[in-house]
Amino acid sequence: MGDPPELPLKLLKGGRTDDDPPTGRPLPREALRVIPGGPAGDLQAAIEETVQAARKMRQEIEERIAKALEELF
């Protein structure tokens, strides 16, 4: 048995900067996931998972906005 092949990892730019105000809660460890890249990586599954997460985030944001508007008016 040989050594497993090395998979390239890329650091994607994003997140907060020091100038951004804190959101009040850090991202939990379970929310972070490493998706292997390279020729064997399942890019389609990673894209679908990202789209689902984005839709969920959008729904949560819309709910917060609706709640804030109800409280305001």
C-alpha cells in the first residue's frame, strides 16, 4: 500500500474583517466542512450542498426582516 494521493486545498476569501462588527455568535464547528478537491472531488454534490445552505440562509434572513418589520410597525 502506498501513500494516499495529496489533495489540493484552496483557501477561499471571505468572512469578516477586523472592521466588521461581530454578529454575536461564532460559526459552530459542525457548520464547517472540508470538501476534497482535485479530479476525484464530487464538485456537483458540493455545489448542491452550497446552494441548499444559501437557500436556508436566505429564508432565515427573510424571516428576521419580516419579524423586525412587524415589531417596527
